[in-house]
Amino acid sequence: MEKFVKSGLVFDFDEESDTLYISDPTLNIEPEGEMTDEGVIVRCNPKTHEICGITILDFMKRTKKGHGIPTHLSAHWQAVA
């Protein structure tokens, strides 16, 4: 599994399952996940409902070239009412 940190977020890529996990390591909670129709799992804090992680299934299939993990990704977690 490849792992790197960018902008305070942890990006873990599991090549075998073609899955990218993005999380905020400062949040010490057990999140709940919900799958979107696009094959993305959004993980939220069950108490505050704030997004604390994202799991992208079939990640490399979704990239145009399918080579490597883009390092220009950035994110800002924001609560939505």
C-alpha cells in the first residue's frame, strides 16, 4: 500500500483493490460510511456529521492515464448544514 501526506491529509492507495483512502489523521473517531452512486464512500463523524474521510473505489480506472497517484489533490473538510 502506498501512503503519503499532503496538506495534512493522509492518502493511502491499495493497488490490489484499486482503492484510494483519504483521511484526516487528527480526527480520532470511528466514522460511519455511506456509498454514493458513483462508487465513492463518504465517511462522516456520527456525532457531528462532518466528513472525515473519503474512499474512492476503482481509483486508477477513473484516472485518464491510469499511471500513478495524482499528488496535486487537495481537500478542505467543511461541515454542511
